Amino acid sequence: MEKFDLPNTIRELMGSIDENGEVPLLKRYWLVELLQRNNDQVIDPWLALESISAHKVQDIWKQYFASEQFPIEVLSIADSLIISGGDTSHMEKLLAESKTALDNKFLLGEDYFRGVYAGFAMWAAARNVAYGNEVDDEAASEMDLEPEEWDASFFASMAWAGGAVWDGEIADSDKRREFWTWFINEALPAALSFTQ
């Protein structure tokens, strides 16, 4: 079993950031598996990390949809479940309603996508609390997955950068690199210290 070593993990992840400023999906899957294999805590560090990522972009949601709190409320419920555990069966309807509302926000047009991505980051963090973390062994990138399978950190990186790698000029690679650098150097240690 590969032992978890934070400094080496940080070096490994920083070295994986590609020319587009992204930590590739396979490297994030590696991190999920590494954290799960070495997790002897009550709180799952990957769930905490996903929640921290979603909280990072919460203000982006508010910039676009200040009067609508539903993704923030969903994330708050998920945070409570991360900390105290409990029955997640009540989340199914809430997550479905939130996803439909977020999907409908795309109809507002490209100018709102950053806010929608931030909402989906909060939704995805809550989804993982309700249904667990699934690693798709067949997927090499997000292009191999359905968007509802993307993780909260990926959605958060899209909100931070303005879009995905494939969105070209709309998205900012430097902002994406800034997000993933924060994720590795600040969010990961925070998630680990929170779970101990």
C-alpha cells in the first residue's frame, strides 16, 4: 500500500499540472484512491476537499445569482453530513431539483456560465456526500464522462477560469493554474487537517 506523504503528494500533483493549467482527471483519481486507501478518519478527506473547492467559488455564484441560495443550501446540508454523518436519503430529491434548476440556468447564455459552473461545483460536492465517490476506470479525461459525473473541483476550476480547457479563448489557463495550485497547496492540507 502506498503510504500517504503530504509533501511528496503536493510535489507529485504540482508536477502534473499540464500546459493548460489543469490537474488531469487521472491524477485526481490517483489522489482520490490515495486518500481513501490511507483514510482512517471519520471524515472522508476527499469529500472535505471537494466541499472546500465548492466553497472557493461560492462568491462567483453570488455574483451571478445573488437572490438564489439553493446550491449554497445544498452544500450546507452536505457539509453537515460530512461532519456528523447521518442519513442521506433526503438528498436525492433535493439534488435532482437543484440539478434541473442549474441545467436551466444554461439557457441564460454564455455570459452566465461561470455562475452556473460554481453552482454545479456545490451540487457535485453534495452529490458525492449523498452517493459517494466513483472512479471511472475507463475515463482518461472529463470528455470521457457525462457532465453530471464531473467532480466538484473540476466544476470549481471551470468557474474560476471561466470555462474548461476545450472552451478555448473563453477560459483563462492562468486562472485555471491558479485554482489548481490553490487546490494542491492550500485546500488539500486544509482538508487533511480538518479530518484529523
